[in-house]
Amino acid sequence: MGLLRSVMDSQVIPTHEFLDDAGADQATRAVRSLLVDAGLLPYRDNNLARFEEWIIRTAQRITDPQQRAAFVQFARWRHVRELRKRTSPVHSSLTTSRRRELRLVMELLEWLQHQNRVLVSLTQSDVDRWRASGSAERHRVKPFLAWAHANGMVRSIEILRKPGSALDVAGTPVDERVHLLHGILDPGCTLPVAVRFASALVLLFGAGPQQIVELRVSDISAIDERVYLKLGNEPLLLPDALVDLAIGTQQNRKAPRLFAPTRDTDWLFPGIRTGYPLAASTLIGSMKLLGVSASRGRTGAMAALAQELPPAILARLTGNSTATAVRWSNAVAASNARYAALAMPATPLG
């Protein structure tokens, strides 16, 4: 509350920059949200703003001005540009992954710097040697080297990575998912309707927690007395058993803020910060109270759907990419083939 008191005592209207200097995001987010709610601060995608500031601050470690400029230009071209195109606020997991990639780029540039080398002198053998001496994740500098080559900053360098492992389709078994759904749909269940609805979406349609919290009120619609949910490109007809949960979630969207709950007008699952949805990690924790593991439940549901639906339809209904849907279908087919091979009786000899 000390920050709020200093803001109230100040004769100057606070700015986002003032709050940035006042402390870490976790220490200032509640006050920032309150000021935005009150109309004293304009809305700002705080995760994106802090990510852009991190890029500039991190780049200062590069002493060579051309390589420092290359780092900043690449980060803005590859990451900032993509994040700005999003219609939803940038959640922290997106910036965390991008920071990791850019730290690996920084490792490569600092490695060159320590050898009194510049980017244009980088060779294939240099990159191979650098990769062999560090993290297996160093293949993630590939986009940077491709971008630098396209812009005449480095010669063509090949980055190979080991093939990814197959998807694990051993999620929550169907009988367990059915049991959990019975508990979720029980009228006597006292947990919030939004948590119950989200859990049902995981267990039935393989929806991911981040995908769920980014749903908007307008993604639930009623047409000819039927209720639809837009998880992917095609509206998904909800079973009758989920209709009350969907409508209840749509009509009860109070988010706890600093002094009193605030009703969000856009997000189906509003968060504690103005303009942001509920954090996926918070939803995952709430679902555990129902005995639902978000990761295992989603895996079990996706494996079941992949057995019944062609990849193109699976992608359109669930919001996954077609490539991801194909991976699920292939993983399920491979798992079924392994099971059939194990179940097949041995052929007698002679």
C-alpha cells in the first residue's frame, strides 16, 4: 500500500514510466490496474512494454554498435512485430520464451565479442563449435542467423536440430474423464461455475488453459436455441449438459481488484489486472480443486478426438493448427499400432 499512498500524496499525475521505475511488475500491477480502472492512466499492454524495454536494456551488453543494432532490429522484427499483431494481451509465457531465444542470440554475440570477432566473420565451423560447448537449445539461434544472412550481415550457416519426440498420448483415461465430468456437472458442486466450465472444456474438447482464458464473452453465442462456443475457426455446438455452465460463466464475470470486484465487459475469464484475462496458471490451480489435471486431461481428450476426427476438422473445431492436428493423429495411430503389436499373439514356430 506504500506505493498507492505515495501516488495519492503526489501532486503529479502518475505515468506508466513512473510505475516502471517504482518496482517490479508484481509490486506495481495492482496500483497500475486501479489507476487504469479510474481513468487516470491509459491502458497499456504491460508485458509487451516491459519486453520491449528489456530488449533495449539487454542490448547494452554488446559493445560493438553494429552487432548491438542487429540484435535490436532482429528482436523487433521477429518478436515485437508478431506480438503487436495479437488481438489479446501478451501473457508472460510468450515473453519468457522469446527472452530465452534472445538470450541465446546474446550468448553467440558475446562469444564472438570475447574473441574480438564480428558477426560478418562467423563461419559454419564457429557455430558448430559454439553449439557443441553449450546448451542443447542453442539451435534456437537459427532464425537470427537466417535473418542476418538475408540482410547481408553473415554468410549462409546451416543449423540442424534433432527431430522432436513424438507426442505422448497417455493422458487421463476416458473412464476417469467421465467420472470427473459427472462431478463437474453435479448441481451440488460448490466450486465457481467458471472453473467447472473450463474443466469441462479441457476434458471434452482438449482445450488448453491459455486458450480458455483468452476466450471472450462474444465467443459464446445462441442460435436457434442452441449454444455455440468458438474455440477454433468453426463454432462448436455445446452439449446440453454444458449449456448452463456456459451461460453461467458468461453472466458471472466479476474479477477481484484492489478494493472491490470489478465486472469485466470483454473477457469471459477476467483477471485481476484491468484489460487482462485470468492467468492460465491461476486457472490450472483452480481446476486441481476438482481433481482435474489440465495437461493430462487435455492429452486424453485430444487423443480421443484425434481417433474420431480428420486432422482438418480437428483443427477447425479446437483451434489447433492443422500441423498440430496432424501430429496428434499420427501419434495416436503410432500408439495404436504399438498396442496392436503387443497384443498380437506370437506366431508358433515350426
